[in-house]
Amino acid sequence: MEDCISTSALLTTDGVPLKQSLKKAERKNKLRAFLLVFPLLLFIIVTFVMPIGDMLFRSVDDSQINGVFPNTFNEYKKWDKEKDVLPPEEVYKALFEELAYGEKIQIGRALTRMNYSKSGWKSLIKTTSRQIKKAVKKDELPNNYKEFLISANEKWADPTFWYAMGQMVNNTTPIYYWNALDRTYDQDQNVVMQDEKRRIYIKTWIKTLKISVYVTIFCLILGFPVAHLLANLPLRYSNLLMIFVLLPFWTSLLVRTTAWIVMLQQNGVINGILVWLGILSDDGRLQLVYNETGTLIAMTQILLPFMILPLYSVMRVIPKSHMRAAQNLGAKPATAFWRVYLPQTIPGMSAGGLLVFVLAIGYFITPELVGGKDGKLIGHWIAYHLKTTLNWGLCAALGAILLGVMLIFYWLYNKIVGIDNIKLG
Amino acid sequence: MSKFLKAFLFVSLVFAPFAASAVTVASWGGAYTESQQKAYADTYSDPGSIVFENYNGGLGEVRAQVESGNVTWDLVDVLPSDAITGCDEGLFEDISSEIASMGVPGPDGESIAEDMEANGLNYHSGWDCCVPQIFWTYVVFYDPDAFPGEKPDSMADFFDVEKFPGKRGIHTWADGIIQKALVADGVAPNAVPTVFANQTGAIDRAFEVMDKIKDHVVFWSAGSQPLELVKSGEVVMAVAYNGRVGAANLAEGENFEYIWEGQVLDQEYLCLTTGSPNREAALDFMMHASSPESQAEQAKYITYGPMRASGIPIIEANEPWGPGGVDIMPHMPNTPERLKVSIVNDPQWWSDNGAEISERYSAWMGN
Amino acid sequence: MNDTSQSFVKFEKIDKSYDGEVLVVKNLNLDIAKGEFVTMLGPSGSGKTTTLMMLAGFETPTNGEIFLDTKPISKIPPYEREIGMVFQNYALFPHMTVAENLSFPLEVRKISKPDIKEKVQKALDMVELGNFGTRFPAQLSGGQQQRVALARALVFEPRLVLMDEPLGALDKNLREQMQYEIKHIHDRIGITVVYVTHDQSEALTMSNRIAVFNDGVVQQLSTPDILYEKPENSFVAKFIGENNTLNGVVREVNGSSCTVELDGGFGMVKALKINVNEVGEKTQLSIRPERVSIDNSISDSNNFSGKIEELIYLGDHIRARLDVCGNNEFIVKVPNEGSFNHKEGDELKLSWNSEDVRALDL
């Protein structure tokens, strides 16, 4: 009988092979299912996959400038740095021509990019361009381009500018990733540490991770009892408590910031109370804001609901009889909590922890407002390069690393806790 | 509910044509945009055609709009270094000829550029795409009650925590403070930009001066914070935007003193976005907003100075110019005698070196 | 068995109130002997679960004392009482396997690993789930979960096992099967069981004795047969089994019997005097359906007639609903001997023995 099923194809009553008939019957369902999710799929592609792809592309892309100075870069690659201190005449000539006849807007854009590799490129090229344009207008092409450029601006005789050009002569470059890790190229394109006085990114990465981990832990410590209370109070009290929990969401950033500062500053409420109680002396007032403490306090408060809500939704469905059962079976309340209640809240802790961590790692406005000298997290630098220096390559590299860090944490989490063990509600 | 809906539909239908042709100006918001609204838009021939929208500075959004071809901001209020970069990159349209031909001349026929040069400014490529707005400055201020005896009156005093003990409030970015540091080290204020541009090691020198007060600094990051810091006694002196100090003195009855020496004058421009959907109307409004009269008018509402030199005499001649019959000139940063002790920021140098210095400043601050 | 000095569990003058205004348990006195299977039966809100929770230690008596093995236990926390309990929804720990659930009580008692393993296996075998140790509760059927809960309540050899409506979540067939299983396990290991249910047939099937609860008071504590055949008040009569009632007034008292005049002038009934005292008192008469006979007269004094309202064929018997003396819910069970040939609307002659009629409170 079993042989019969496995070897000869089954037929429907009408004589069509069963598998084929089933496929036909299900095709319609599959199509319908696909059409239902298609708008979402499209939405995700447009709003998520494409931007991230664009970001990853931008983090290594250097084609714009290569389109502006193709000949210069070609000639540049022939320069033997061992033999000649400065590039050969051909490089100067190609640069002269490409500045003279290139499109002004494209050059402007290339300038912004060149300035990332060395400060000063921008004005160097701009002043030179003006001279070149004048010369071209008067139809006075120089005999020696090298001499012309150096006389236009003596920085053209400075080899460090020429060394810096080496960073951009290829269509794709890893330099932004190196920059994002406090590294740069030396004159021979070797990766070296950035000038000590400019090293900020590794420190900022560590600070950002540290603060995110601390905030997550504090949110857990503070949120757990609140969520437990919420889950076990009668409805009318828990609703009221829930409003208090959600209050930070409904308060404007500026009001919140002002409130924290009023509370935390040296002449503020908390220090005042501590001095009044005699716990602190008047000169021993604590610095609670405009530093890392302030950042931690403010971020913990604002992110607390993201911990409490998933915890609450998980705790609400843990039957009260479990704690009773554990005690009935001989476990002291602490043991019962530790072995029976706590493990059941892991999905909530995971969801809340992951949410808080992910949000914290990208936070930058609040920490900047209350963090003083410690308030610049990695998000600040992403925003800074996005808006102010327009160094979108570095921006993208920082973003890609951030994404990578998140994926590593996600992987670790999956290894340790298991991704099924996450529950948002 | 349906009544409300109908009313809403009606209103939107009636106003839709206007909304479409309105000139959208992206600006910084708050009291500053309010002053622009009153001084530029309300005095304009068609006030309803100007709509202000808030943004947080920088060229990121402008570049995104221009790159995507979906330009919604006709005009953008920017810092000078952004004016330069934006103009170089073609994010802002080169309208130098329009500015020359349409710009409202001063009482003696001064052009916009001449007026700005009279205020101590030098040409940069931002002038090709943008019209001037206001001078704002990083100024040190203090509460006189905090110093019963001798009062600080120079940058040297600000950087001397032995002579004037107490914390200082400084912002979390480099611009402004590193120039002040050189003044404290004996460089004449007017010479500071050239020292930075031409002397190697000038930046190191500034950081060495700042090292002296580093342990006595509370770093702030929002414009309202230095006022709070000084008011609450958290710091005894702070660097702030002069407009904030002026508002506290004029509107909140505070009695803060300025240290004008070493104030860092920075500029503010209104630029035309490339591909602006209302180019002609926007150009017309730009010229109105950059007239000496409009600029003087703005000083009524916020104590930033007109970037056109010919705006100042209008204020002087009509004092009390401020609200409620107060004199405004004591709060203006760019009077001739204050200009003598001021640093006029060099935006070209900042657009060259800004990124590097800002990284370096952060490293210094965090250590 | 009912000797209080020998009682294993003793409730003494227990009152319980949650809000200080309403007593949910009133003056409860109850003795349970070692090895006994006692069921607390009653409608919801009658105080039976509260009583069980006080015994388990999750509620504190407002007054009185509970003794376990002659020692007062009010001050002993639940985790030191050594009382096993099967909860209404089993309360199996979802993050632990079946074996881990069973190990839990042993682990907290610091029993050695090999002993734990052995005891767990034994307990699983007892409930016929020997191969299910590595499964998680969610992978088991309702009946299997129930057995795991039972095994867990027994695995640490408690002095006493409490069960709080343990079969409520099961379907009817499974419930009946589990009733027998629990009864057999009880018979086999001889442990004392206190069982709470609102299902009378469950109580009758399993218990040595049943305490019928209503309104926070034990109405009657007795063996199943006595509860059914000799209910002491009208609540018990109505709550246990099917019951026909007729209301009337006591007209004559004669030792252990009395004569009652039915309301509405339907005549006089001779009955046992159970819960009435004197002439003129109002009373409710209780007659079990199977004690009413039709057509033939088995009594001189209790002869009545009724009109058939409804007939239901049930195989072994026919269930007839009659209108008797103004009560149209009067049930008679006619054994299916093949001779019954009446239709709805017919008048039937009825009679019953005066020993089968109990005059109870109203």
C-alpha cells in the first residue's frame, strides 16, 4: 500500500495528477497572498532596502571626483614619489585644464570632497581657479603649468597636498571606514592612526556603546518592578500608573530638558535636598548634569517606557498561580521568583532590552543637551557630517558600522537567548 | 464633525492657490524667525505669500532636495560657511547679477556689497548666491551681582580663573571660543583671522590657552542654556549668542553685562535654492529683506545687528528704537567702536578647516 | 474516622473576610482523617476555594485556627507546609520540561541528583507519562498536562494534597477518565486529599466524604450516599442529584414523621420530619424522582395525580415531566419495562412512601 502511494502518481477523480491539480488550486491562493503583501514589500524596498543599499554604496563611492579630474588622477598615478618631490608637469597641466574647462558646480562638489582628505584644499583650488579662469580669458596659456600654479598659490609646492590627493584617485575607497575608526592614509597609502589630537571616533564608539549598555541596564532595573506593579495592580490603578509611565512621551523635548536641568544642576532641586538633609556639604554639590551622569539619567528616563511596555505585556499573561505553585512546591518566595517568574519574563526583558539598546545607540539630541562635554555620541557625528561638512561618505561609513554593531549584537543575542525568545506583546 | 470637515475642505480650497505660490523660507525658528516674520514678511507688499519653515541648519536637507529634484524650500537662512559651500556646490543659485541690479541701495547709493565691506567683511563666494541678514555674535556676559568687587572686562579675564574664580559656560563646538582664546593670549581681535590663516601653530596656541580653564567649564549645547547657567549661578560667566542676552535684558528685566572685547561676529545669509519653484517671487522678497530699512527694523525685535552698515544710522537716528521705548544701540554688536575690538569670523577659513577643528575640539573636550 | 482527636486536618472556628464587611467563610469546623478523600462541593462563591487557600497558606484566616497533624499552621508559610497542590489551570512552569517541573520541588529540598531522577521517573510512571520527561508542557494535551500537575504535586511526598477544580478545563470524557485515575492513585498510595469542585458527580465519584458549601457555611458533611439519600436541608437536597419539591405547612408532628398540608389546597402529605420543628412552620418537601411510583398505589397516604407535560426517551428509562400539585417541574423516572404507553397530556396516578419524603426548611 505504501509502495503504491510513493511510486505511482496519484490521480484525482477526473484523472489529473493530484500534485498538478493541487498546485493549480493553490496558485490562486499564493497569488492572492502575494498581492496582499505586495504593497508592504514595495514599501519596505523603497523605504528600507534601497536607502540602506544607497548608504552602503555611498560609504565606499568616490566616483564624483573621479569624474571631475580623470586626467589629473591618471597622470597622478604615474608619479614616482621616491624620485620626485613634486608630481610631474603633466599632472599640473591636467589639473589646470580640468579646472579651466570643467563644470563649476561639479568642481564645487569635488572641492567639498577634497577638503575631507586635507583641510585647505577648498580655498587652494578656489583661489587657483580664479587665476586660471583669468588666464584662459586673456588667452594666456602658461608655458610651464607647474610654475604657473605654484606662483598662483605656493601650496602647490607643498607635497602634503599632493599626498592627500592619493586618497581619492580611485572610484571606490575604504578611506571613510578608516576615518570612522580614527585612521587615515600616509603618503604611501598605508593605513595609519589619525593625528592624536583628532582621534575621537573610537572613543565615541566606546562611549556610545557604554552609555547604551548602562541605559539598558538601568531601564531594566527601574522598569522591572514598575512593569510588575502594572501587571498586578487592579485596572483602575494600573491605568493611572500607565499614564505616568507614558508621560515622557507626551512632554516636549525642551520642557523635559529644562526640567532635568532644574532638577539636576548644582543649585538644583536634588542637590538642594541633599545639602538640606546634610548628606552633602554646600561646596560638595554633585555635578549631575552637563556630564555623563546627566546623559544617563535623561536617556534612562526617556527610554524607560520602551522597557516597561514589553515587560508589562509579558508579565500580564504570566498566571499568578505560578508563584503560588512554586511556593507550594517548597520554594521560598525569592527562589520562586528567581526560578519560576524571572525566566518567564525573559522574552519581555529581551524585547525591551533590544529596543532600548537600539534606540540608545542612535540617540544624540538629548545627550547633547544634557551631556555637556560627554554629550556627543556617535549619532551626533553622523548628523554633523550629514548637515555641516556634507561628508556623506563618512556619514555612511559611520552608519554602516553602526548597522554592523547592531547585527553583531543581534547575532550574539540569538546565540545566547535565541531569537524566538522575544515578545513585544 | 462633518461640519468641521466641510469647513476644512472649504478653507483648504480657498487657500490652496495661495499656498502653492507662497515663498517658503527655511529658517532657524524661535525668536529669530519671529523677528524675520515681523521685520521682513509683515512689511512686505504681500505678507501672506511668505511662509517660514523651521530647520536645524546645515546643508544636508538642501542637498537632498536639490539632488532629488524635489525642491520645496525657495529660500534658506544659512551660516556663511554654508553659504559658501552651497554656492560652490550649486545648491544655491548664482544670482550675483540680480543682486547687483535689484538690490535696494543705501541712503547714499551704497550697493549691498559695499555696505557689507563697510562693516569689515570681505567678499566670499557666498555673496554670489545670497543676500545679507544679520550679524550675530558669540559674546561673553555675566551677572554683575556675581562680582561684588572688580568686574571682568576682557578676554584675559574670562580665561583667568585665579583673578575671577568660578565656572565658565562654553558651547560644545569650537567656533567662537578658539578665536577668543587667541585674544586672551594677546592677539589683537581684528588680527585673529589672519593669525589663524597664516601662522602655523595658531590652533595649538588657542588650545593651550583653553587648557587653562578646561577644568572650570560647564559645556552647553542649546542657546538657552548659558542664560540658565548664569541665572542659576552654576557659572559666573558664559559665552552666549548676543541676541539671547539682549532678550534677557530687554524682555526679562535681567541686568547682564557684555564683554564686547573679543566678541566673534558671524554672519547670516538668505540664499536662493537652485530650482526654487517660486524663483521670481523669492528674488523679490530677498531684495526686500536685505534693504537697510528691513535690517534696521529687525533690530526692534531681536538684538542682532544689520549686516548692511547703512542700517545702523537708521537705528541711531530713531532711538528709542526698541519695544516699549528702550534704546537698542547698547545691545547692537556692530557699532563702530565695538567693531574695533571684535573678531569678524572668516567663513572661508572655517569651511576649509571646520571639520578638522571640530574633531580636535571634541577630542580636547572629552579628555 | 470522625473522631476529632484523631483528625489529621482540623479547621476550628474559621472565619474569613476580605473586606471586613462580608464573611466569605463563617464558623467553619471541619475534621479530616488521615488517608481520607474529602471534597468541598458548592457553587462558585460559596467559600470552598477560600477554605482550600487557607489550608495551602495563601490566605490567612480572619479568626480561628487550622491544625495539621495536631499542630497549628497559621504561622507557617506555604513553602514550609509540605502540602501538595494541583491548581485549576495546572500552573505548570512553561519554561521547564516535564521532568524539570517535577524536579523543582525536589531540587528546592536539596535532594541528591540521582534520587531526584529516580523519584521523577517513578512519579511519571505513576501517571503513565514515563517517556514524556523531555517535553515542554505546551507540547502536551490537556489531559497529559493534568497528569503532570498531579505527579508534581505528589513527587515530593507531601503530607496532604489539595486539588482546586483540577478537571475543570478537560472535556467530559477525559474528565470522567481522570476522575477514576485520581481515585485509583489515591487508593493506591493512601494520601490524604482535599478536593474542591462544583461538579456534584465528580464529588460523588471520588470522595470518601463531601462537605457541601453554601454561603460560606458547610451545609452538610457526609458520605456520598447519605448526602444523596438523607439530605439535611433543602440546599443539599437540591444541589446533590435531582430532586422534586413541594411546598406546604406542617399541620401535625408525630415523633420522627409529620403531616404537611400542601400550598394551594392540593392535599396532605405524610413525610419524615427532618428540618422542621413545630406545627404551623412552612416547609419544603423533597422527593427523589426514582422514589415516585406511577399507577399502582404503594402508600395509603401519599396518593396524587399529575399531568404529563413532557416525555423524554432515555433508553434505560423514560423521563417524565409532570404538573403535580402546582409544580410543573416534577420529574418522574419510569424504568423502561416496555409497559409504559402514555402520551403527553395524560393524567398519571402517583404515589410515594412517606419515608422517601423529607420535610426540610424553606
